[in-house]
Amino acid sequence: MSRNTPTAGRAALSFVVTAMAFLILDAVWLTVMADRLYRPGIGHVMREGFDVLAAATFYLVYISGVIFFAIAPAKRTVGALARGALFGFVAYATYDLTNQATVRDWPWHVTLVDLCWGPIVTSVSAAIGHRLAWRRSPASQSDQTAHQ
């Protein structure tokens, strides 16, 4: 089985690893930046807490997208990193630029910071997910070496 052959086990492991990386990075980011960036900039449209179901659904959909668009098609970890950066930029641009266009008083500095954060968090998470879940097992590496 090749390194990029999608199996249920590989996809599940990739999802768990990528989700853990993304959730940890995003939790740190949001903890640090909520009162420094988001509340001062968009506090007038933020709720006090957050909708757990909406957040869980976002992470489920987003991590699935990272696996489908960044991790699975990448032959190497650097490819997952690059594809993750592009996917993160497109996704965060979609959110922030739509808000920029439709939400009164949406600040440009929030959009610009998010357009930097999205590619960073997504590319790092994709690279970690690819490296830890998509790498060859020792047995498959031995088999490929024997056939070369």
C-alpha cells in the first residue's frame, strides 16, 4: 500500500492528529487574542460565550477539508504544508472578506490578522497530520526498499 493510499484507518488517524494540532493551536491563539484583537475590534457583534454545536461543526468540516485538500493529495509533508497554507488562506479570506463586505464596522485589521493566522494554523496542522498519520510504516518502507 502506498503512502498516499487513503484507508479508513489512515484517514481516521489523520483526522485525530490534525484536529488535535489545530485545536491546540487555535485554543492558544483565541485565548491570547480574544481580548487583544477580537473583543476590541468586533466585540459589538460577539456573544459572551460561544455556540458549542456551531464550533464543533466548524472544526469537523474544516479538519475534513484540510485532510481532503491538503493532506491526502500531498506526496510529502512540505506539500501538505503548502496546500494547508493555501486552503487556510482561502477559507479565512472567505469568512473575513464576506464579513468585511457585509458587517457594519468590521475592522480591516481583524481581517488582515486573520488572513495571516489562517494559513499559519492550517499549514502547521496539515504538516503535523501528514507527518504523523500519512508516513510509511516500517514494514511498507522495507517492502519498497526490497523492490527498488
